[in-house]
Amino acid sequence: MSKLEDALKEGNLIIGRDRTLKMLKNDKLKKIFLASNCDEETKEQIKKYAKLGNVEVIELDINNHELGTKCKKLFAISVLGC
């Protein structure tokens, strides 16, 4: 969980699947965080592109509502990039 906390302190987080995938395809991300209840299709798609770009994918032990709360947002977040 400390990697997530470090990313939150740094800021510049990309929230959401579509924006994260776009940045991932443009080779502008170092890490991706996935909530524990992120859907399988999204996980597979992100892992595929992350492997091509040599980007670290971290599967969290918290669900999307908890991740949203940790990011101080009033909505659920399944995918975060930084």
C-alpha cells in the first residue's frame, strides 16, 4: 500500500480506465493501480499494454469505493495511473 500512498503524495494521478489506457498507449505512465474489484476485461487490457510498455501494474487489496475515498473523491475509482 505504500506505493499507492507515495503516488498520492506525488500527485499527477490519472483517474479512470479510458484516460489511463490512453496515457499507457502513449508511453506516459510508470505505474498503474487496479482496485480489487476491477472487472476482468479491464484488467486484461491494461496488463497487455503495460507489459508492452514495461509499466508496473499493482493490484490493490482495496475495492473501488475505498480507492476513491483514499484519493479524496466522492466516486469509485477502479484504475489509477501515475
